[in-house]
Amino acid sequence: MWPTTLEHALLLVAGASQNYQIILERPERLDIMTVKVEPQKEIFERAGRDLSQLQDLNLKIAESIRSVTGIKANVVLVRARAFWRLAARFLFGAFKFFSSGQVVEMTWF
């Protein structure tokens, strides 16, 4: 799966932004994919203490990822502007590989 495929799935969901982080883990034999997504800032502001809107958004994002990619992902919503940004926008992604080879993190912006 290409990160742009995941981005396409996110853009199909109203309220999801294109800022996300993919975390791949392999605790045993199967890979587990977690996608951290920044919702649009307005969604957090409107939700306030009503978490049902955020839960609905979370479910919609997970379903969109599954339908577009065929992969079941754990979706975690994070606060707006949670991922670091670079002034130089020519970089498309930042990769973080742990020496154990068990965890790979990719942040796209």
C-alpha cells in the first residue's frame, strides 16, 4: 500500500485532514497498522465535550481506509497540529525506523 492510497481514503471523509502518521508494528507474526489522524481543527472546536462526533469520525475514517485499501487499521485521532511541520515543504515525508526492525513510523504532510 502506498501512503497516497491512504491519503485518498482520508480525503473521502469529511472532517479528516490529510495530516497523518502510519505506525506499523509486528508483535508476533502479523503486522498491525495504526493510523494517527489529525481531524480538521473545526471538528475539535465543534465537538467540545461531545465525544460522539469524534467517535463517529473515527469510525468513518477506519471504514474508508478498509474500503479503499482492503486493510483494517486502528485509527487514533490526535489534536490538530500534533505532527511537526517543516518550513521547507519540499520534503514529503519523514521516516523513523527503530533498530529492532519492529516499528516503522511514517509521517506525511
